[in-house]
Amino acid sequence: MARMNDKYNALQRQALSFIILMGVVSLFSDMTYEGARSLTGPYLGLLGASAFVVGLVSGLGEFIGYALRLLTGIIADKTKNYWLLTIIGYALNLLAVPLLALTGNWPLAAALIVAERLGKAIRKPARDAMMSHAASQVGVGYGFALEEFLDQLGAILGPLFLALVIYLNRGAGQLTSYRRAFAFLLIPALAAMIVLFISRLKYPAPQEFEATKSQPTSGQKFDRNFILYIIGVSFLAAGFADFPLISYHLAKTNLLTGSRLPLIYSLAMAIDALAALFFGKLYDRIGLKSLLLSTILSSAFAPLAFLFSSRTAVIAGLVCWGLGMGAQESIVKAVIASLTSPEKRATAYGIFNAFFGLAWFAGSALMGFLYQKNINALVIFSVAGELAAATFFYLLDRRLKRKAI
């Protein structure tokens, strides 16, 4: 018995080590592409792109980044080449960013921006599947939350480092300073790739971490619980506003402008990181109730951020927004691991990401339209979407409890 316990503890330590290594990959990756995303809009403008082109490129990139995950998830499960897809995806995802420093026209820059999102679509289902195997040893909520915590550190550090690079090159001209900032991002991009290769060499078969083994079920369809969950997360995504829309509102109403906007975004990312850890651990204790709680709490972001002219209310709204983001990046992915068998995991993540992304894209477009027409309608739509999601999560929780009896 003692020998079995020692073996089990050793497997847990190895799984945790794998999660931390992949979290460090996420940290350097987010430094790279989240840093770049803080500049790509104005950079395209400096290269001659119109506002319509900037919006089109951003929307197309996000659409491809989510929609193609359905295909790449199926490919990952069919081929079992999880590491190959992860490495190819990261290489495209990360190296497209510093190449922006070499662009001299907006079509080429736009192609690289879309390529960066394509890389994420290639690697995300396979990577999440490998993470789910390791997370099953330490608690799926905590495993994904720890990775998200490290991920969000990168999302905070990337824009801050780029702001420093631009400040130090302020005498070189705006276009040149932006190009130097993109070139600087080669450093975290290469760091991410190095840690990724170390992870591949050290843990070539993460599926061996899976805590519960199951028999192959290649012909098995996803059950009603999975479908119910996908409907719920689609409502969650549709009702959750993008930060650019929030920042647009804050700047337009002069509530927060200039350098205060990236600072408040950094605050939201910090809340995101801490919320991921809290709700991830909570999920391992109380299950879907943690997602139900986070969804209800985050539903308050829209009225606080859009209806009040008080900075205190706005900050409270962004705290709620950060709570929602933290839950989306930890619990939401953890539930997929709990609802699906290991051999269908990448396909499940592909389906989840495709529906989540499409709902996010459609909801964001509709909220942008409603903002121009009636801001009260935007708030009603957002809150209704979040509460509809909470309803589906409650129904799913009841179904799972009945099944467990």
C-alpha cells in the first residue's frame, strides 16, 4: 500500500510539474501576443489601414482562431499527434508577432495578425487535452486555474514591457518605435518555444497522467449533458462584452482616458488571475455551483460599467468582468474534462471553442450595434445572456446530481 501511495504521489508531482511548465509557456506566449494586440490596431492605422479594415482584421482573426478549433480538435484525436499540433501551432502563433517588425504595408501586417490567431486555433484543442490529463491528477479546476494564473501574468507583463520599449524609443518616431516593440517580442516568443520543447522532452506522453482510464469509445457521441453545457457557455460568451467596447465607452464618456485605460486593463487581468485560482479550487470542492456563482457575479459588470458615471462603479464593474474572465479560463475548461472521456477530449475542446467563439463574435457584434442605438438595450442583452447561462449551468448541475445518486 505504501508503495502504491508513493507511486501515486510521484505521478501527482510529475503532473503538477507538467502543468507549471505549460503555464510558463503560456506566460511567455501571452507576453508575446497580448503585448502585440495592444498595438496592432494603431500599427495597422500607421500603415494606412482604415478603421473598417482594423475591425475586419480583428474580427476575422478571432473568428478563425475559434472556428477552426473544431477541425483541429478532431484531427488531434484522430491522429493522436497532440505534441506535433501543439508545437506547430505555437510556432505560428508566436513567430508571426515579431515578424510584424518587418512589414511595410498593412495587407502583410494583417496577414500576420490572422496567422497568429490561426496558430492558436491549431494548438489549442491538443494542448488543452494534454493539460486535462495532467489536471486530473491534481484536480481539474486547480490544474487549469494554475495555468491560467501564469497565463495572465504574461498578459499583464507583455503590454507593460511594450509600453516601456515605446517610451525608451519615443524619439525614433511612432512607426519605428512600434516596429522595435514588435522586434522585442521575439525574446518571450523564443523563451516560450524553448520551454515548450523542454516540456515535450520531459513529458512525451501526458495522456499517461489521466487519473481514470476508460475503454476506447471511438463511436460514442457526446451526451445530453455535454450539449446542455455547450448551450450554457454559448449564452455566457454572447453576453460577455469585449474589453475594447468597454474601453471605447470609458474614453467616449471621459470616465477613464489615456494611460489610465491600460492600467485599468492590467487591474482586470490581475483580478482574472486571482479569480482563476479561487474558482478553480472551488470547482474541485463544489463542482458546477462554482461556475454558477461566478456567472451570477460577473453579470453585474454591464450595468456597473455602462450605466453609471462614477469611476468607483466602473472599477467595480471591471472587477466583476475580471471575475468572469478568470472563471472562463479555468472552470469553463475544467468542466469539459469532467464531462468527456480522455480519447474524445481534444474533439470536445474543439467543439467547445468553436461554439464559444462564434457566440462571442455574434454577441460582441450585436452589443456594438446596441451601444449605438440604446445602451440600456445592451445592458439588458448582456445580463440576460449571463443569467440564461447560469440557468443552464443550474439545470446541468441538477442532472449530474441525479445521475450520481
